[in-house]
Amino acid sequence: MRFDLQVIASWIEPGARVLDLGCSEGNLLYYLKEEKGIRGTGIESRENKVAQCIASGLTVLQGDLNTEVVDYPDNAFDYVILSQTLQQVYAPDTLIAELLRIGKQVIVSFPNFAHWRNRLQLLVTGKAPVSKQLPFEWYNTPNIRVITIRDFYRFARRMGIRIEKGAAINSDHHADTGNIVSFLPNLRASYGIFLISGRNGEVKKGG
């Protein structure tokens, strides 16, 4: 299992109700079901990935996460997970507000575009960075947002979101090993992971 998913799994309480958005082949859901006895559901847009999940005994719906989440009632889940997908969402402020409605807590992770290798590549070559964490060219990337760890802290303050827990990690794309970065995380970490809630007050939909 990817290192960032290992970190996320360590934050989930046993027996929790979990919704995993963009769950791919269901590695995280399967682990949480087997090791922590969670009651889990996933949403995935790709039919072949959904088929893999179902073959593994997981409950996964095929659909667009932006529209499917609207149908869930308030506090339907203890945790909603949005892993390495936030940078691909058209309206992240609206989506996160919706996730904090249906989930008591939300876990989000994303590649940190402020990593020093990205900065250096842009400075030296003058071209959009391509790396193990960001393996696409500018014209075929699924990423439509540029997010940094520092940006997310600012976003949370503006949205009235409480950051319950955060981790900056260094790990290669889809690697199962990595390490936690505590010193200069916005410069040195390749990914940011946050556990958030709406406990600072009413979350502002649409920013």
C-alpha cells in the first residue's frame, strides 16, 4: 500500500464508517476492512477499478464523486477520504464543504507543488515541472490545481476549517516507503496530508 495511504490508515479509528472517494482498486478500503473492521464504501469513476473492488468484496459505486456525495445525509460517515485527488477537482472549496457535511472528519492529501525539486526545475528550465510525484506534461495532466502545503493552511483559515492533524511526507509516486518531514515541510515534502473538521464554525461553501 502506498506510503501516504499507510499514514491515512493510521488515523482511522477501528469500526469507523468510512467513505473513500476516488478509491481506485480499493487498497485502502480493503486494508481498513481487514485490519480495523471499518464499514467502508467507495466511489470510483473508472469501471475497471470498480470491478476490481467488487471482486475483492468491497462496496464501491461507479460515478462522479462531485455529484454522488450530494445524496448522502449529514454525518453519514466518521471519515471521508479524498486521497491525491484534490488537485483534480474543479471546485475544491464547494466539495470540501460538502464532505464536511456528510463526514465528521475529512482526510485530504495532495502533491506539494512547492517541493524544492519542482521549484528548481522551473527556475533552471523555465518549463512546467515533471517529476515522480507529477509525472505528466502540462498538456496531458489530470491536475488542474496547483496546491502547496502552505496554500492549504491558508485555505483552511479562510474556509473556517479546523486542521485536526497534518503530515508532510516524502515519498515517490505510488511508493510504499517514505518518511515524515518536520523541518521546512513546504520546501522538502512531496505530499501533504490533512485531517480536517468544520469545528471552527460553519464551513463557507464556495469560499
